[in-house]
Amino acid sequence: MMAAIDGQWDCTARTPMGDQRMVLSVSSEGPVFTGSVAGDLGTIDIAGSVDGDSLAWKMEIRSPIPLTLDCSATVTGDSLEGSVTAGMFGSFPMTGTRKG
């Protein structure tokens, strides 16, 4: 049985550089998940932790500057809500909906 978090999500992070749109793909197995984030900057493979309907992962980006993003999200039905923390740049809200 697929977990509620599994699947593809159309996400938007509201950043100072404008809205960053991406597709989050999640495949969970117990307390961990693997997947990817695909957006304007290409596709990044990710892996992270699962706690019920909540996800947490880190993403390494190279552009516009090299940075590690700390991401977290909670799934409720076909909606996702979370945040992206970009080190000294602070934390930005992220929302998403399940791709149908």
C-alpha cells in the first residue's frame, strides 16, 4: 500500500527571488524516502526521513549560489505544506498539490 506522501507533487516555494516552482517526487519505505525535485535549475535526487505524514530532506543546490536547503513538508490529503530553509537567507513557505 502506498503511503499518503507517495507520488508527485506540484510545489511552489515563495522566495525573495520570486516563486520557485518544482515537482517533488516521493517514494517512501518505512521511515525513509527517496525521490527527486525537478525545476528550473534541473533535477536533484533527494533522500530523507518520513514521520507519519511528514517529510524532511536536504537539497544541495549550485545556482544561483552553492547552498544546502533544509526542507520539510506535511501532507494532508492532496495538499502539501512546508518550508525551505536556506541558511542565512532564512525560511520560506512551500505549498503543493498532488499531481493527478
